[in-house]
Amino acid sequence: MSNSSSITELVLLAFADTRELQLLHFALLLGIYLAALLGNGLILSAVACHHRLHTPMYFFLLNLALLDLGCISTTLPKAMANALWDTRAISYQGCVAQVFFFLFFISAEYYNLTIMAYDRYVAICKPLHYGSLLGSRACAQMAAAAWGSGFLNAVLHMANTFSLPLCQGNAVDQFFCEIPHILKLSCSDAYLREVGALVFSVSLAFGCFVFIVLSYVQIFRAVLRMPSEQGRHKAFSTCLPHLAVVSLFVSTGMCSYLKPPSISSPSLDLVVTLLYSVVPPALNPLIYSMRNQELKNA
């Protein structure tokens, strides 16, 4: 990281140019942030305080709520402060911290969603083995693996990205420090090392996506074979929220990173990044509580 020691701060992309619009954006972001804090906080308290929710499914839901809180708290508070105080600056150390914590939480969340797909697969396709395959120790180990993998992924990309010299200015074309926009400031061919790390991470993410899809193929086959309509309804009510959350997470991420360069622009990048970094943490509690009667009662 010493290669970039001459840069002490970076400049983030502003939401608006006029003061009135900046204050409007601050109010909107504050509302979204408070909704995310309230929704995920309610899930945390419900799962922690109600003994009947001490099951593997709700244990992983609790982890998802924690990760959502961490993810949205990494990006929005700084964006809100910049909009409120009419500034765009972030310190170099603050940028490094943003990259690390955002990657940590977003990666761990994706791995946790993969584990939640496995939980639903075992519950519906192998119900007699549910207790042995998803005991408390196994759940703790899988959750630790998700958090640990997210941590290692974040360390890998942070070290690779900030070991590069930045000589293309200090203006980041995004409202928070994001690796693709940091790499644009690099003047070294060594950025290919980070591209290689990104390819590895994308391959791992694709593997998780394939696992989730195959799990749900087996789940839907098992559900459609159930003779009882009530059983099918109960199975769908536990699976559909998770499927909706995964779809929201993957679709917004794909829109952000796989959109054609020909349609790329700072304003469009800003909107798409908001969709995948801010919307899922705010909507996930609503999605899970809509069809879950146990969670509503708690």
C-alpha cells in the first residue's frame, strides 16, 4: 500500500450538484438506512429472544440480518454525511476500510445464502436426516466458514488493489470506494493480478450460484410430489422468501457488473450500484416477514 502513500484522500461521486437535491438525497438515504436498521434489528431480536425460532433456518436468517446491517452500514453513512455536509472527500485509509468491509460483508452474505439453500434442500428433500446434517455444531461451522471465506476474500482483493500505484488522479466515479473504479486510477500493468483474483472470485460465486439452482431444482421436484396441498404450501412458504432474496441479490449484482460498457455512464453506474448495495439489505427483512407467520408472530 505504500505505492499510493502520496494520495491522502480520494473524491467520491456526488449524488447531485445542487444543494437542494443533495439534501433530498440525504433524506431518502436516511429513510432507507433507518428502514434497514429497523427491519434487520427486528429480525435479530425476534430470533434471539424467541426459543421456537432457535432452528437452523432462523440461525442462518440471523446471520443474514447481521451481514445486511454490516453491508449497508459500510456505504450509506459516509454517503449521507457527504450529501449533508456538501463534501465528496474520503481519506485513503477510509477508502481502504470501505473496500475491505464491503467485500467482507457482501461475500459472506452470498456464501450464507448458499448455505441457506442447502438448509432448505435438506429440510424438504431429506427431512429424516435434518437433525443429523444440520445440528447446532454443523450450523456453527457452516456459518463460521461463510464469515471466514468472506474475510479471506476481502483481504485478498484489498491487498491486491491497494498495492497498485494510483496515478490517474483521485476521483472515484462511485458514491463509495469500489474496486473496479479504484483500478481505473491505477497506472500499473500489475492490475492484471487483481483481475486474476476477480476471475477466481467470480468463478467461486458462479459455483455457489449453480449449487443454489441445483438445490432448488431438487426442492421443487420434491414439493410437486407431495400429496398434501397444505404440505406444498408450507414448503413453498419457507423457500420462496429465500429464493426471492437470492434473485434480488444476484440480479442486481449482475446488472452492476455485467452491463455493456456502451451503456455505462456515471449516473447509470450510481443507480445500478445503489440497487445491489443498498436495496437488498433494506428489502430482505420485508421479504422474509411477508410469508413467514412464525416470524410475524414473534
